[in-house]
Amino acid sequence: MPELPDVQVLKEYLDSTALHQRIADVTIDADDMLEDVSSRTLKSRLRKHSLRSTRRHGKHLFVEIAGDGWLRLHFGMTGELEYSKGEREPGAHVRLRLDFANGFHLDYRNTRKLGQIGLVDDVDEYIEQAGLGPDPLASEFDLASFRQALAGRRGTIKGALMNQSALAGIGNIYADEILFQAKLHPKAKVNRLKPKTVEQLHRSLQRVLSRAIEARVDPERFPDDFLLPHRDAGGSCPRCGRELQKTKVSGRTTYYCASDQRRRT
DNA sequence: CCTATAGCCTGACGGC
DNA sequence: TGCCGTCAGGCTATAG
């Protein structure tokens, strides 16, 4: 699930709950999800420190450990965070639990283990080294940056939007939504797009991501013209009412409106 | 540069 | 009820 808007909501959740408290204990059950760090090291880097701030880039959440370094969380398809109080043992899919001195704990849960937990010294360096593209919600991500991100690419626009080294943060779901809002066919070729289309796509992209965040990624609070709540077999287009098409683009299940998304340039 | 494919891991769902 | 195949919103490695 967690794409850029979801991770932003998780970031704000963490910001409003788990910062500035001493970590009394750390439980890890995620050996195969740990990225370049041992369970032991991670534990000792976290314990007795507190979390100071967070940053998000694309689908990655970085949590500053007072003292030094950053905890990097990637959520894969099934990752989530929960801050709560209680003595209960971590549930089956809790990969990381931070117990705070105030009796609360923060759980990073991930059913399918497709995410990652890591430690990085320098966030910008990590982004660079991981080859992540720009974050489309960063203030400096203007039309020129978007053009730059698409420059020299071929293939489908949907594939390009989901390519994390072109742009960081868009996944299958939001790619569909952005293309729907831009009234563009998901198989349109990137290098065939008219400047005007790229401009419109840039607007749709920013609008979709920020609206989703405003709605706290709750489909019930999405604008009425969003595709996402209808993105299911048998779902119909919120604009024209026709049944949505289901197909594969760049290997991913894709829903679109054959009538409203005819444009390919 | 691109695509398609398989694989990582687990749970939900539909068909029999 | 149980078993089995399929599929899922991430990402990588491989081959072409």
C-alpha cells in the first residue's frame, strides 16, 4: 500500500506521537528485512536515545535518532505504524517495536516482509546512492524538474511515473489516479507527449498527491472525481460512468477509463 | 534505455 | 470444511 501519500501520513503520525521520548527498549523480529545492519547494532543505536525528527523522500521514511544517524523505514506493500500503550507482546507481524519510557510503544508492522529497515548516516547521501529521483512534492519540483525526470526515457508513461529513479514515491495505485486525472492513456509513450500534456500531467501529479494527503489517504474522503475508490473489478468511471478497463501496463494491474483516457500524446 | 518474467513473503479469496 | 490456485498497492535481478 504505502506510496508517497501513505508514507507522508505515516510520517505525520509519527511526528505527532513518538518524537522526543527516551527509548527504553527495542524489540526486533526482522532479520531478513534488515538492510546492512545487524539486529544487535540497530538495537544499541536506538536504545536510550530518542527520536528527534523525520524526513520523507518518495516512499522512504527517515527518522532521526538523537545522538546520531537515521533509522530508515521502507514499507513495501504491507507496512504500517502504530503507536499505542499496553503491555501486550508484539503481534505476529511486528518487525520493530520501540518501547518508550512513558509506557507507549511504536510498532512497525509488515505482514509480507517486503519492506526494509536500515540505518543511514546521511539522508541525502543515501538518496543519491540509492539512485532515487526527486520527490514530486518537494517545493523545488517544478515543471522543469518534471521534464528533466522524463527526459531521455522511452516506454509507457505509467512505467516512467512508477520508476523510482525517475521520480520517487509513485506506485501502481497513484500512477493510475494521476493518469486518470490527466485524462491520459496509461500506455502513452513518454517521448511522444506534447509539452502541454507534460504540463498538465505535472499539475495532476501534484494535485493528486496533495489531495490524497489532505484526505489522510482515506478513500471515503477523496474528491468525488477520484478513480481510486472505484479501482476494482466491475468499478465504473466517476466521470462518465462507464465500466473501467483492467489491463497490465509495465507488468502491473492497471485500471483506466477507455473513454476518458484516450489521449496518448 | 526499455520490457517481461520470476522471485522475495504472506494472507485473502474464489472454485471445486 | 478444506485444499489449491491466483492475486495483491513494492522492488530487484536477469535475460532479451
